[in-house]
Amino acid sequence: MRRRRVVVTGMGAVTPLGVTVVETWEGLLAGRSGVRPITRFDASQMDVRIAGEIPGFDARKYMSFKEARRMARCSQLAVAAAQEALRDAELSLPLANEERVGVLIGSAIGGMELMIDGVDAFRSHGIRRVNPFLVMGSLVNMPSFQVSRWAGARGPISTVVTACATGTQAIGEAAEYVRRGAADVMICGGVESSIHFAPLNGFLAMRALSTRNDEPARASRPFDADRDGFVLSEGCAVLTLEAWDHAQARGAHIRAELLGQASSSDAFHIAQPDPEGMGASRAMQWAIDDAGLDPADIDYINAHGSGTPMNDPTETVAIKRVFGERAYKVPISATKSMIGHAMGGAGAIEAAVCVLTIEQGIIHPTINLETPDPACDLDYVPGDARRANVRIALSNSFGLGGQNACLILGRCDAAPAHSRPTSTER
């Protein structure tokens, strides 16, 4: 039995560099940082006062004021990105066959801020001041629901929650719905809006965040010897995945093909990656296997590249384990160097970046890589964007809890993924 091919026909994004895919991509190519002083709450007394906030996002441009006030910010971002992704795919509402369209939007923590704000309101003013949508709005599956409700998508629906690997794994799992014939179209991706004192203080207690408050644009420094932690950010990307034959039948523009996907567990530590990179290398190799490829076929790697002292050398070790000597020849770049770490949204944004890299033949740089680290000695495309013929890209996401996920994206003619059987031996 042959599995269905899965293609990308639309993309939407809301990030610290802009509220569209084009704005985000232009910022990445220019090497512009979206990290700035926090404005969403008073962080003046905190040890960390910077984050990757989304500038100029107004939920009322995408929904009514009444709808917006009933949603957590993560759901607002997801609906906004989904609108762009469906427009880009030229899928108009109402959907022609809504029972064949599914939704899978992941988030690491969902609308946590609603729950915390509700507790504060109760303690200060009593039950009458508690938002009646507090519980429903804070649930992690609400972005999927809100996108499904807005689009009228009545097919499969699910939510992936795998910390920093969420966005990548959500897209991979959505692809499986299409591969096995459960849906013709999947609206999928990842979202996070966690710039709030609670997660910031939690990560501070872990000593995981950069404290370069006086130079926010230089704070996120993946693979640099002077990195001191990641920068928390918010953001969302949504991809419209579609069965190849379905896209062909309606004359859709195919942006890329999703060739392979995989996930793995370190089974090692709740916060620290396996220092040998075994889980990360398994996910990479399995995704390559799932695509029916060899490591030699990969032209570009979008790194997890979080900028923490432990994660960057571990990812470097894992890449070397999979690629051998070729690891030194494959260009690698870290999107987080410019937008920070959007947790559940990060992998989805990076998947969209891979599609753009394949389409336009240009790799965005890793900014702030100024001091070489002997433990991170690969080609991370420092400084400026680079022209390159990228036919196939690998996107890495490695999350808290040792959860790893990888995607393989390529040009539609790049690999014989469609010729592989439904069940892949691993």
C-alpha cells in the first residue's frame, strides 16, 4: 500500500519580526532582531526584562472584539496565522468539503496567563471579577478549537503538547492524517504567548534565560561562546498541508513537500539534553529514513539552536553523529538568534522558514555568532544571508523533557517519498 504524498500549499505567521510570513522572512534575511524590552507587563524589577514580543498585533483585525476578549492570546495568534495560511492556499470559506479538513495546532502551555490572572482577580476582588471564560480559554487545546470553529473545519482535530518540540511534532502528526487518508487538508502548526511573569520567573529560577538586558538585540546567541541562555518569545506559524492529488485537482500552488517526520525521547533528564545527543540524532535519522533519503541528500539544517550553554553543543554532537564528515559541509542556521524561543510556536515558524529557504534559494544568517566556540564548530551561516541551492531541508526541535522532533521538507521533485510504503521500518 502506497501512502499519500503531503504538500504545503499555504503558510501564515505572526512573530516578533512581523505579523505576516513576508514581514518575518524579510526581517530574517536582513539579520534583524525582534528581541526588545518587555512591554506586556511591568518587568522593571525582574532580572530579565527582555523578550521576543510581537509588535503591533491587534486581534480585532482578525476577529470581533467580543471573540477576542474570550480567547487567550495564543488562540488569537493561531486564528490570525490560520487566516493567512488559508488565504495563501487559496482555500476560501465556507470550505468546500469541511469534513475532510482537519486542525492540529500545538502549544506548550496554552493560555496559562488567563488562569494566573483569574487567581489574582479572585484574591483581589472576589469571584465576581473572575473571567467566566478563564478555564475554557486557558486550555491547551483551545487554539485548535478556535481555528477549527473559525474555518468551519469539521474533520480530525487534535493538539500536540511536547514543550519546545511542539510545533514541529504538530506538523509531523498532521501529515500522518493526510498520509493515511483521514483528511485531505490539515491546518496545522504551533503557537505560544508566554511572555508573562510566571514562566519568566520559572525559567529564571532554572538559570535558563539570557540576562543581557542592556543589549536585547544581542541577547540570543546560538552557538556563540558567550551565550548565556535563551530569550523567551511569543509567536505562531500555521501551515496548510494537503494531499498532493487533492492539491493538483484544484490547481493549487505547491510550495514544498513534507517528505519525512519523526520524534524520539532522550529518556534522560527533565530539563537537560542527553549530552551525547542520542535522542536528537535518532529523531534526525528517523526523519531522514521516513523520507526515504540519506544524510547526504540534506542541503540545509534549521537548527533548534536555543542559545543555552548545554543545548547548542549537544545539537552539534547529534548532527555530527548523523552526518559524519558531511556535517562540516551542510549549512546550518538558527532562527531563534533573531526571534528568540517561542516554545510551542518555534518549530512551526522554523518549518515555514525551511519552505521559504527552499523556494527562494537563500539561507538566513545566525546573528550574534561573534566568538567561535570550539564545541560548536560547524557552519552556522554567521553574519549575512547566503545564496544556496536548497532542495531538501531538515528542521530540528528538541524540547524540555527530552522530547525531540524533526521534519524533512523539500521541493516537490526532490525525493521519492511518495513511493515508500505506508508503514516504515525503523
